[in-house]
Amino acid sequence: MGEVYSHLSEEERQVIQIEIGNGASIRGIGAMLGRSPSSISREIKRNTWFPSNENESYRCVCSIE
């Protein structure tokens, strides 16, 4: 029937955000989560959030085409 795909959980998204902040590689994060590097890369491209000010409020850094 083919492969079964699942969405990333909120916890996985948080791990990605933390690990990218710590300088981890996409391949390393993928191995840690048991996900393919392309899944991690797409998540980073789609949903990258960074603190926008000293109050730690977050804003999306997304490209809208």
C-alpha cells in the first residue's frame, strides 16, 4: 500500500526549534527524532519562529510567495 506518513507533533517542533538554536545539523535532528532530514528541513522552512524582542514574544520568519 505504500508508506504511512504522520505529521510532526508539537513536541517534535519544539525539539527542532531548540536544536536549531543550539546549532545542531538537520541530519542530526532527523536522527534524534527518527525522521528524515527532508522532513526537518521542510519544517524549518515552513515554521521558523524567533524571538522578536526582549520580552520573548515570537514572530514568524516565513517567506510568503
